[in-house]
Amino acid sequence: MGRRGLPPGLRVLITGASSGIGRELAVQLSGESCRVAMTGRRQGKLEDASRAAREAGGQCLMLPGDVTNREDVRRHYAEIRSLWGGLDWAILNAGVGDRCSARNFSADNYHWTFATNLGGVANWMEAVLPDMLAAKSGVVAGMSSLAAFRGVPATGAYSASKAAVYNMLESARVDLRGTGVDVVIVCPGFIKSELTDRNALEDMPFLLEVEDGARRIIEGIRSRRRIVHFPWQLSWPMIHVVRHLPDALYDRFAAGLGRRDKRPYADESKGPTA
């Protein structure tokens, strides 16, 4: 067993593994002697991440492609199935996000964000669940966010997509109860990455380093926790207080957050993707 009690050879998929939290998850799980399949759109960055994971000691399968493309997803899972017979964990991490004020509303931003953040999770769930259900074993972990619990200013598309992911995974968790397949919803706060570098807020409270964030996510999945949320200093108030504020009070509070950022809004809404 590894340091976290993970069996050697655990078969893990990580989408959006070319950078940020996805890359760090791959490196840490490779250090636990897991077999890690890594997907990402940016081949150069994915090659670099795969090399780092192999150097950590794992067996890596690099799968360049797009989670929004169902043919890519089916092809990738067919390759995983051919080599390893299936998956034990599917960590559906790929995500995009950019600033999107309603004062400069862009439907394209919403379509683009939902295609990856929600559609990418749905495409992979469709691919992996039949074999997990047949085996009566497996974990699907999907990346939501603390931003799922209220509409965060200037990130409407991102907040909405993560709320949709949360509800989709919660519904699946209930549907799959008793099947041997567990669903874990990951709701992190701010983790240093390309996405947080573009965040609409000037100050990001309790910003975590990527190594710490990945460690907490892995532990939460290993423990089969229904919801993995952190850090507590941010997640507890968001889930138990801010989530339940009366609308008028929340509007005033959130508008104040929006005014703290003095940068102009970008005309384009196509930020980096994991």
C-alpha cells in the first residue's frame, strides 16, 4: 500500500492533466505507484506533465484530446480499456473559466464554459460508468467549486457551470447508491493555477498551493467522501452562511466583492484550459 493506503497499480484517469491541479494530481498519484491516464488539449504541456508524472514513479498513459469531443473521449477510454481493462478512479478535472460580467454579456462565454466544465464531465461519465457498474466498483470524482453555491460576480458562466456539475454529480450519487460505484463532488476554494491567475477578484482569501490542494483532493477521494470542500476557513462560511443569506443581503455583499477588482473586463472570454 502507498502512503495514503492506495493499492499499487490503481487505474486512474485525470482529465485536464496538462497543468495546475490536474498535473499535480497526476504527479502525486504516480508517486503512489498508480497507473495514470492523462488527458489534455495542449499537447506540449501534456507531454511535460506526463514526463513529470513518470519521473515520480508511475506508469502514465498520455491521451491528447478534448473532453468536449465525444469521439476523443470514446477513443481514449477504448485505449485505457484495452491496456488496463478499465478504471478504478475517474477524476474529471478539466475546466475553463474567464471573467464574464453581465454588463458585457456573452452567450459564447456560457456555451464555451459549459461545453468543457459540464459537457466534459458528462462525456466521460457516459464512457466509464457502464464498466464500473458491471464491476460493482469504482469512483467518479468531478470538479465543482465553492463558486457553485452562489452566483459570484463577474464569473457567471463559471459559477453556473459548476453549480450544474454539482447537481449532476449529486443526482448520479443518489442513482448509484448501492451499486458499488461512488461519486465524489470536489468543491475547492482558491488553488494557485492558470485559472486563478485570471480570477476576477484582486484578493483570493486562503489561496492554497497546488501541492496542498491536490493532497486534499486525493485524500477525499480515497476516503470516498461525498463532498470534498476546503479550506474550511472559506468553505464552511460559504456552505453554511453565505449560501443561506437572504437575497438582498447577498446582493449587497457580492456587489462589494465585485467593486474590489479594478481591472477592465476582457472583450474575449477564451482563457486557458486545463
